[in-house]
Amino acid sequence: MLQWIAGNLWTIIICAVLIGIVAAVIISMVKKKKKGKSVVCSCGNCQGCAMHGSCHKQ
């Protein structure tokens, strides 16, 4: 078992980093949603955007 871990150490490290990045993005999206901000739109001025009606509460 230890030999397998030693042989795949870099793969395990890279996967752990990627999982951490994905978790950080998801947590950020959840926090934005709880604050009432749009997860889709971050520009602040989207009158010409096709998603304007669905990402902003009226």
C-alpha cells in the first residue's frame, strides 16, 4: 500500500489541489447566492445581456 502511494504521490497531490479549487469555487458561489447576488452575472451592468431577466430579481 505504501509503495502504491509513493508511486502515485504527485497524482494524489494534484488531485487534492484540484478538489480544493473546485470546493473554493462552489463555496464562493453559495455565499454569493445567500447574499442575493447573481452567480451568473458579475459585471454589474448587463442591460444588453440575454440573461438579464433571469439572473436579476425584479
